[in-house]
Amino acid sequence: MFGIKSAVEGIVKAMRSERNLRVQIVMAVLVLVSGWVCGISRTEWLIIVLHIGLVLSFECLNTFVEYLCDLVHPDFSHRVKYVKDVAAGAVLIVAVSALVSGILIFYPYVWRMLEAM
């Protein structure tokens, strides 16, 4: 149980300190509500939930990398900047993948709603 408690504490600390993570959580909630309203399929739910988990996990890992880099090397370093930039790039790749998947999933539902108006 100690591992789960520590993991939850880490998530809470990251949510309190990282604005990007809070924004991503709000977006995730909006996407989940949209999926419920649109009545997306089981496969679409799987894709959405997987992407949400990936984006939030990558953001937490990016936060970890940034804090660890700052701890190990508090002064500016081109090498540290490189590491931080690559970690941020990984988050961006997953976020863009989630965005494209979301567009592909929700487009037909939104289109049908607009046609019905």
C-alpha cells in the first residue's frame, strides 16, 4: 500500500505545482464528457483513455526530468537544456497524437450534430 500512497502523493504534488498538468487534466475531463455526450464506441473509448493516460504520464515524466536536471545541475547548461527540450518534445509528440486521434474520433459526431441543426 505504501507504493500506491507515494504514487498518489506524487500525482497530487505534480498537479499542485505544474500548470500544464492541470490544463491537461481539465482537457481530459472535457474530452471524457464529450465522449459520453457523443456516445462514442468502445474502441474509441479505448483510444481516448489510452491517449489521456499517455499525455498525463509523459507530462509527469517531463516534470521529473526537469526537477532532476535542476537538482543535479542548477546552473545553466546546454546539455541540461538539451535533455529538458527532448523531454518536452516527447510530451508534445504524445499530445499531438492525442489531438489528431481526438479530431478523427469526434469529427463524425460533431459533423452529424451540425447537419441536424
